[in-house]
Amino acid sequence: MSVTPFPTGYQPHPQLLENRVILVTGAGQGLGKTASIAFARYGATVILLGRKTRKLESVYDEIQAQGYREPLIFPMDIEKATDEDAKAVAEGIYQQLGRLDGILHNAAHFDNLSPLEIQTSAQFARMFQVNVIAPFALTRACLPLLRQAEDASVIFTSSTCGHQASAFWGAHGISKHAVEHMAKTWSLELEQSPGLRINTVIPGPVQSPQRKKTHPGEMHEQLPGPDSLVPLYLYLMGPNSKEESGKIFSA
Ligand SMILES: NC(=O)c1ccc[n+]([C@@H]2O[C@H](COP(=O)([O-])OP(=O)(O)OC[C@H]3O[C@@H](n4cnc5c(N)ncnc54)[C@H](OP(=O)(O)O)[C@@H]3O)[C@@H](O)[C@H]2O)c1
């Protein structure tokens, strides 16, 4: 599948996400944190999902300090999440906020770079649970809510190593490739759900705690900051992208 480059110069309307409710996984740091704050800045109520409450609370505090809409915190380790847990998330969103307009599936697991020959089935299972199965289960559980929204957006997150096979990226790269395939499959099956779109973002090299781990030899400070992805996240999450589905975008 080809990658659509996102042109620079997109100017989101200041109330782009007014009254929308958006779920972000892995919201406690890195790109998830940046995206959550940006969604709140443009008017959304953001549900911050992640496994470390302390980190989520610090994002909550930043959003509150800016005077944006009060976010919700959903502590959850998606490595342990079952279909029932995903259903509980959807029910909790419905009970507390009554609607859901978008999901940014951002959380990801990464071990280290190593040859497939030494990777284990247990490593594969963990990688697939966090990177593929949990996003699948959350999307499926939230589908009834997303269908009720006037226009709703689901964004999955891949990576260059998922788009193109690369030595030593092992289960991580393979799981990200599965993410791209899953997003495309969802988009084809949901073609008849008006306004509901499913796309994938390949962030590319961007400063983040995970990036330091995956690319230790890189000059981290010379990479673009996570803010460089905000226009793309806003475009895909807001109504300007109503007609876009089944695509892979890079910033
Ligand atoms: N940065 C890049 O250059 C780059 C390039 C390509 C793709 N990506 C993708 O972009 C996304 C964000 O990456 P990032 O660089 O911002 O990574 P990051 O700094 O490591 O952030 C990942 C987030 O996922 C959360 N997470 C991991 N396992 C989880 C679990 N079991 N349950 C709940 N949350 C979990 C982490 O929570 P904790 O805080 O609890 O660890 C963290 O908040 C990932 O999907 C990554 O693969 C990034």
C-alpha cells in the first residue's frame, strides 16, 4: 500500500474538535501526550488511556492548566486487556461522556532490536497483544459509539519498519505491518458507515522516549519534535478528512 505524504500548510480551524470526545492510547508520554494536548487545545474532551496513572495525571494537569476541557483518565495496561475490558472502556465512555468521535491508537510495545532467530513466541505474543490485538478489541468495542457520531475517525499507528520489512525489527515490525493490514480491512468493511473513517499514520523519525530506545545512535535533538505531527493528527481527527479512509499517511 502506498504512503500519502501530508502536505505542510494545513490550517485547522481553532474550534476544529469542539464538543468531540477522543480516546488516545499511550497518552502519558511521547506522541500520545502531544496529540492529547493538541486535541484538547482544539476543543475536544480527551480520554487519556495508559498504564501509568502518574504520567496520565501529569498530562491531565497540563490540559487543565491551559483551561481546555477537562480530560478523563483511564488507567489500563492493554497488554492484559480482554474483550470484556475493551467493552468496559466503551461503556465507561458512554456513561461518562455519552459519545465518542475518535480514537488515536498510539500505544506500542518495543523490546529491542534483535534477529528473529533469538526472538521467542512469548515476545511475539506480547508484541501482538499490545500493538495489534488490543487496538482491534478497543475499536470493535467502540464501534457502536463511533457509528452514532456524525463523523468519526480512527487512527492506527504504524512505523517505517512495519511498512517495509527491516532486519532486526522482528516482532515489532511484523506487528506494525499487521496494524496497516488491519486498518485497511476495517476501512473496507466500514465503507457503508458514512463519515466513519479508518486511517494509519507512520510518524517517521520524531523525538520521543521510545525513539531514544529504538535508535540509540541517533542525534535525538536534531529530529523533528512531536509537535511536527500535530497538523496531521488534527486533519485526520477533524471533519476536514471526512472523505479519507483506508490510507496510510506520513508527516
Ligand atoms: N517516535 C518515532 O519516531 C516513531 C516512529 C515510528 C513509529 N512510532 C510509533 O508512534 C507511537 C508513539 O511512539 P512514541 O515514540 O511516542 O513512543 P513512547 O514514548 O514509548 O510512547 C508509547 C506509549 O505507549 C504506552 N504503552 C506501551 N505499552 C502499553 C501498554 N501495555 N498499555 C498501555 N499503554 C502502553 C506507553 O506507556 P508507558 O508510559 O506506560 O510506557 C507510552 O505512553 C508508537 O505506536 C510508535 O510505534 C514512533
